[in-house]
Amino acid sequence: SSGINAEYGGNMLKTSFGNLTLEDISSTPTFIPASHQIPRNDLQSQPTLQSQPTLQSQPALIPTHMDYYLPSTRMEVPTRAFIPTPPFLDKPSADSCSGSELCDLLMYKQSITSLYVESKLPDVDRFYALHPLEPEISPVDPQGPTFSYASVCYRAYSNQDGCVYTLHRFKNCQINTSETKKILDRWRSIKHPNIVRIHDAFPTKQFGDNSFVVVYDFCAGARNLKQLHFQKDQGFLDESLLWNYIIQLTAAIRTVHANKLSCRMINPSKIIVTGRNRLRLNCLGVMDLLTSAVLDDPAKPFVIQHQQQDDIIELGKLIVCISCNSISAIHQSNLPKSSDVISSTYTTDVRNLLQHLLNKSPQPKKINDLMPMIGARFYTHIERLRVENDTAQHELMMELENGRLFRLLCKINSVLDRPEHMLDPGWCETGERYILKLFRNFMFHKVDELGAPWIDLPHLLMCLNKLDAGSLEQLMLTSPHEQSVIICTFKDIKNNFEKCFNEIFMMSGNL
């Protein structure tokens, strides 16, 4: 198709790829009306995070510096310092993340998601605090536009759920909104771990023109395949990682094709990588929305079938580029060298897979046909996923009790040290409050035999857990000068604590 040729550099004449023969795949027609054809060239430089464009006149891209601050209004986000990219993310590998790497990755993603940058851009629909993610792509870009419209990509917050989303804005775009909802519903129904999910699409005049905005999930810390593999010399890809990519890509394409849709966006700059090796197809559905494809057109199934065949061809070309670690590997002049690289670096199974994807066939190809070629590698992929799941569950179990203990500490400190309550200066020094104060000192203010502070986190956690459970174990509470001694159980302290907190809560007016 013309789209494929624009992406990878012209027609591909018949040549030899070892046992692999590449035909003139550009001769395969895609039956799209001329008025709906959108030129594509996805080989522009793609900055970090999301693989979409942004407004050049806006502040620095996210994240490049630490000069960010959090808002005082409109949203509640915890203050977090920006965390640099974990080193292991720059080393693609088929291995799963260890427990410590998983923690580093989650903290890195959270730091990016929590960053708030003051924005002078207007609010759009329910989204606010828009900030550019990448440079704007112009329709007169010498390298060729990704779409037929100037496109800008923003990160934004939703005032409905407080979550962060990616907004793709297409400038001066007239869209048939009567068909947009049908197309959007079809794409919105697709939920897959290897696809960036689309949420909404709508026209807007908030930017001073007729813009069309498409809303996707925000994938914090994502990079595209072009950034990760084609912008620096890393040597040839390990075959285990290559098959890992193939399995993820085919799984995503299989889901799209099963829903009688086509990707039309299989390109290194539109496939993002999150974590160590998690792939996601990005910008799916944009081509359909921009062309306002008519879903109930009698010719639509025939068009979709040809678009799905294009998806399979583009997948083959993408694998060639990844295998050779070069975008230009698929160019006609480089095919002999690419053939030698694949033959000498990878097994025959890789060449057979490429032969199936790229060679012409009298019968329509199906993505499910690749399953026998993947073979037992699929079991290895499942095993890695189970290891990742076990690692995540182990880390989650270690953090599971933190929220419960944090709420307990908040309640305790809401009761103590409130001498102004009921205008009684001695309120916290009498009755149930006094027992709680001694218990607080028992947890936090212990000293050793020399009078030095004694810090013991296990002791603190043990006391909080026994308090929350209402243990019948007895303990001795003493005043700082040892003038008062109280022997009670954790259950007694819990009952007093709940009574005091309920009293404060009733008086607070938060019912």
C-alpha cells in the first residue's frame, strides 16, 4: 500500500532474503476512496514518553527538568520529586523485572504522572492543565506528515476522575461527527494489554480553530520503538526479545482483526514500550476517525479485509527493521545486506515467519496462522508473565497493610493533643484520652536505660497491629516521670480510642 511505501522508503522490488522472497508488495491495492487517503510517514524524530507531537511554542517537554510544581487548586496530587529514568529501562531485555526494579519502575511512573506544569492553554471539554508532550508535526514537514493534518499531543487531567490522559489534537480538521460515534464505540470496546485504549473523540473550537481531539490512556515513561532501538547503536536484538515482541504484536493485531477492524498504524514511531519490554500499539482508530469511515457501507468489509492484509505486511516489514536494528533495512538498496544479517544472526524460524508475512499469497492471510510458527516460545512467554505476576503480588503483599496502619495513625493523632476541645485545657489529660496519650508515648517515645531515644520500627508496627486487632495481651503504660502506671490490654485501648474518635467525629460536623 502507499502508506507502507511512504513509511519505509519506496517500492520493494523482488529480491532474495536467503530463502525469503520479497515481492513487490506495493502492488497489493487498498481500496480506499481517493478523498479518504491520508499520506503517512512515521519516521520523524519522536521524543520521550508518548509517540505523538506537541506545540513548539509551549514550555519544555515532559519530563526534562525538575522545575515542576503541584497545583494548589483543582486537583489533589501528592508532592513527589522527579525521578530519573531507571537504568535498566535503557537495556531492552526479555527478562522480567526483579522486585527492586519493579519498585523503581512504579516510583518512576508515579513521579511522571504526579508532575503538574502550569499551563496557559485553554481547558478542552472536561480536560484541563494541558501540556505538550512532543514537537508539533506539520502537514508541510519535509519528512512527510503522519496524518494529513497538523497534529499536536498533550498530557491533560480530567476533572471527572482526576486521571491523566493523552490528548491528540488535529488542527483545522472537519470531521463527519455523525459517523464518529459509531467508529469510536467500535474502538472503545477493545481492551487489550498491548493496545493503548481510546476513550473519547470530539471536535472543539477552544484553540481558536476547528480542531478534532482524540483521547487515549496516558502511559507514563513510555518510549517508542524508534527511540529505543533505532536512534543508537545497541547491536542486534537478542532473538528471545525479538520473539517476545512478535508475540505481543500478533496478540494485539489478532484482537483488532477479530473485531473486524484494522490497525493501519503498525510503525516504529507508533508502537510504545513501557517497562522493560511491554509493547502497546498506539493511535489505533485515528485513521478511521479522520476518514470518517462509514461502517455500514456494503463495501466496508472488503476494504477492511485489504487493510488487514496491509497490517500483516507492515508487521513483517517492522520485524525486518527490528531484526537488523535499522529503519532503512527494508529499503531496496539494503535488502541484500538485511538478508545476510537475518540469515547469520537469527534462526530459520525467523526467516520462515518473515517469508509468510511478506510473500504474496493467493489466499488472504490471517494473523492466527503465525501461532504454529511461534510454537513453544509461547509457553516461555507465559512463564515470564507468571513470574512478573508473582513478583508484583509479592511486592503488593509487602505494602498491603500500609494503608490500614496509616489510617489508624491519622485517627490517633486526630484525638490527641487537642487541649482546645470544649474549651477544656485538660481535655487530653483525663479519662480515655490520657490512656491514648500514654500509649502514643509507649509507641514513639521509648528510651533505653541511659535515657537515649530508642527507635524500633518493628515495635511500632507490632503495637499498631495489636491495637487494630484488639488483642487481649496486657501492657504496662507509664507516664514520662513514672508517677502513673496503668496496666491494660490492647482491646481496652482500642475501645477507648474508638469512643474518643467517635466523640470528635460527632462534634466535627462531618456527618
